[in-house]
Amino acid sequence: MTYYKLHYACVSCRVSFKQHACPPREHLCPNCARPLICAGHDFAPPPRRDVRGWSVVAAVLREGLRYEGRSACGCGKEPKYRPRTRAELRVRQIIATRDGLPLSETFSRPDPLSPSAG
């Protein structure tokens, strides 16, 4: 069986690392020593200088979402939708507020107006 590494991110330092998931061990940022946030298997970090891109990543991770697409067996390779720009994020925040939906639900929809979460 193949064990895939997960991406762990430190939003304040704007860095990410691939590490094995070890439940008893907490992954710490080597720069600031804060706990790293698990970003999932399919996380593609923005460049470190892209502050706006990292603000979108921070909002997605704050809602408890991860960048996943691969199934447990590794055969499903289509990543799930996550907003990539601040404009996409802003539209989904407005719709969530207007419709009384949780942000995590609107962040996971490719089309923010569609009734089903993706």
C-alpha cells in the first residue's frame, strides 16, 4: 500500500511542506514554531510573495476545508473546487451571508449559485 504525503502549510510564514500524517506528532513550522495546518493531498501553494493568494488559502483553511481530490485508494484524481482569487472568495462570502449558508459550503462550490455543494 502506498502512503501519500500530505501538504502542511503555515499561513503566517507563507510556506508549505509535504510530510507523512503522524497522528501522535504535531507538525510545527520551522520558521515560527506554530502548528502547521493540514492542507490536504492536492494543495498547490501560491508563491511566497503572493500575499493575496495566501489570504485566500488562509480563508479556505480557516473554514476547515482541505485541498483534496484523491480518494483513499488514490484512483480519483480530480481535485475538488476551492476559490483561488480574492474576487471568487468575495463573491462566495456575499452569497453565504445573503442566503444564510456556511462559508465552507459556498467555498466548495464551483458555481456559487448552484444549490448542491461539490
